[in-house]
Amino acid sequence: MEVVRTPACGRNGPEGSFGDDFCGASNRLCPPGQTFATTWTRTGGAPWVNGGSRCTAGAEDAEPVTLPVVTEADLRRLPLPAGAVELQPRTGLALLHVPLVLRTGTDVVVRDTTVLGYPVTVRATPTSWTWDLGDGTTLGPTTDPGNPYPRATLTHAYDTPGEHLITLTTTYTGEYTVAGLPYRPVAGTATVVSAATAVQVREGSAVLTR
């Protein structure tokens, strides 16, 4: 990523200055010692993007500065939490052929670090989940985290009794900001697999009651 800052007046742009007719007027909007400046960014040979204007010190024309880029490998190295496996009923027991309610919840994760001397903030958002139900079947990937009973949206009914181990894979997408610049997307995703949760599936029998 390249970044250049120019005075926000006249026809100044990242490719050079073409007049400063209004610099005096625009700078009067700022505290003493600061100028009204525009920040421009681009990646590779893409067009320059106007990142907005604000009062800042040291806003004179400057050569582009190369900033670090957060990659898919960087995103995958972050300590992202696994999605929580939540079942209903919560006893760890399920009845054969009776739907078991599935749901999860994972918050947005924000991590701050320093790369090449620049402050970097990475924001990872869970976007989809894949359930391995432990009986050879999977559910997902789905963008639905599930709802509790009686408005359940994710369920699974087992056809075989015994213990089954459920694991959940959470997929994150990421975006990052360098030195307070606008957020940019990370190319790629990161996945985290939860620890296995055991569920005992038992057969039931019909019983008449008063």
C-alpha cells in the first residue's frame, strides 16, 4: 500500500500540486501549526483513493510511503477463539430420531499490534459455521449461528444410538487499518475448530401416563 498526504486546497493530488489558491483559507480551519490535508492511498497500480481530509501536522507534499499489508497468513496466525457449541437440551443427552437444537455465538475480535513501526489494528468477524455431527454428517457452512428453542433454525436428528462427538468450525473474515487509515479487507479467511462436545443419543420408549 502507498500513502501520500497533500494540502487539501486548489488542485493538489497524489501526483503533484497544480495550484494552491485556497490553502490560506483552508488552513484557517486548523489549530496553529497544523494544515488541512488530504490522505491518498493505493495498492499496486490501482487508482488513488481519497481517504478524506483533516487537520494534521506535517501535511506538506511528500513522496509516497509504503505501509505493511495484513495477509491471509497473518490473519490465520491471530489467536482467534473457537465458536462455542451450545446444545438443547443442555444435559448432553439426546433422543433417537428427535431433533437436537444447535447454536453458537462468536463475537467480533479486535487485535492491535505494530508492524514495521506502524500501529495496526485487525478486526476479525465470524461469517460462517460448519457443524460436524459425529455420525458422518455435516451441517453447513451456514451463515446462521442458530436460535434457541422454540425458534430453532439449526437442528439434527440422530439415526444411531451411542456417543457422538460434535465439533464446530468457525470461519472468520478480516479487515485492518494502518496508522488510523480507512479499514481495508484481508484477502482470504481463517478457520478455527472447537474442541469436541460429546452427546449421548439414547432410544426412548412410549409410556402411558395419567
